[in-house]
Amino acid sequence: MLAQALESYLKVRRACGFELKSAGNLLRSFALFSGARGKGHVCAQTAIEWAGLARSVHQRARRLGHVIRFTRYIRAENPSHELPPAILGSEKRRRPTPYIFSQENIQRLVQAASQSGYRSLRRQTYSTLFALLACTGLRVSEAIRLRFDDITPDGLMIRSSKFRKSRLVPLHETARAGIERYLERRRPYAPFDDHVFISLRRKPLLVANVETAFQTAVDKMGLPRGPGLSGPTPHSLRHTFAVRALEACPDGRNHITKHMLALSTYLGHSRVCDTYWYLEATPEMMRNTAESCERFVRGGRP
């Protein structure tokens, strides 16, 4: 009975755009765990016991959170299910301060990628890819899934990305020219594959490939990082794009609100609060926020 209700729950959530791959596997594990203890309904104590099997505090809270959301759904039809209390802490981890590249270091990164590895298409592939990530703010997964038909006169068509959203990302003429230069050499290299970026094996890139090439370029640069700060990753290029876009925002509440909404849409965020998080990304952004708050408290315009 619990397994049947679970599949109904997953079907409804997925119809709303959630993939729930990991969550689905965890909840099926919980259903099996409950069944092994003769529980046909959600039992709070059993849920807590199952969640407690995870290794870390965060994983335990996450497991219990999945059960709580599932229970809220099935209790609408059958209140005999027990809603477990959220006693294992918060599921949310504090987001680490992102690594933000300077313009000079982005140029150095692209240059390092163009000189790393064999004298082959690999160099053009990763130097073009990193430059594209830096000037568009795309996710790595979005960039490596690009196909020829996704390059349109109006920009890049990002299809069914995170949360199954699609969006159009405008391209500056210099970015478009860079992609075209790369494609002139890439097309004859693997004529039967229409992915924009490919590996030396003539197959679409994997995220792991990108991470390895990125780390190789960063090591070649000897890129420093501050004490206690996380190191750069390919996703840092997206973070950098977002921060620089916010720094270019005009002053004034109405300008900021419109700018933030536009940036959230551009980046493909599901919630605008995820975009507001970038206001904490650099000391300059925090200082500007503090100064605006101080002016507001003193009766000035924020």
C-alpha cells in the first residue's frame, strides 16, 4: 500500500517538473524499510529510524524531509499516516561563498586552455567552451548539450534544462564569431554528431571531462585563492557572470527589481531568491548593500 502511494506521489511531482531521481530512490528505500517492519502506513518512529541510518547530519535531515513531504501528500486522502517531526535539523546547507574570477583571470584561463593538452581540437574545444561559459553564464550541463540547431540568429536555445525549462540566451557578436571559428574546425572532425562540443573520441563532452580540463588550465595558471575560500570550478564562471551583471545594475529600487528579475530569467533560476543570493558573493556587493540600507534607515532613497 505504501509503495503504491509512493509511485502516485512521484508521478504527480514529476508532472510538475521535478525529476526526483535521488528522492525517488530514497523513498523507495524507506517503503522497503517500513514494509520489512510490517508497517503499511508511514510511522513517524520508523521514518526517524530510517533517516538516522545516513552517515551525515545533513543526509539524515534530507532523508527525513523527503518522507515528511511524501506524508503530507498522502495524508490528504488518509490521515492515518503519521507526519514525522523535523527533529534532525535543516535540510539546507549554507551556500559557500563562490569563487569570482577577475576579467584578467578569465582571459588567462581561456589562454591556458588553448595551450593545454595535445595540439589538437581539444585546445579549441575547451578554450571556446570556457569563453562561452564566462560570457553567457550557462551551466556546464547546458553548454555540453548544445547542438547545431540550437545556435539561432537570436541566440542560443537552451532546451529542457534544469526544472525542464527552456530559454533563449542572446549572444554577443564576438561570442558568435568565436563559436563559428570553432565550428569551422569541429564540423569535419565529427561530421555525424551534431553536438557543438565534442571530445577527442568524437563523442559529446561529459561534465567530468570539463572538470578535468578546467583543473588542468587552473593548475597551469597557478591561480591563487584566499584562505578559507573554496577553489574555482567550471561553475565559478557562471557565478562570475551573475555577479558582474549585478554590479552593472543602475541605482534605484525599481531598476534593481527589474534587473534582478531579468537576470533570474536569463540564468534559468526557478526562484528569484536564488539570484538575490549573489548579492552576498563579493565584499563590494555586500558593501553596496550595506550602504543602501544605511541610507534608507537615515531617510534617504535605498
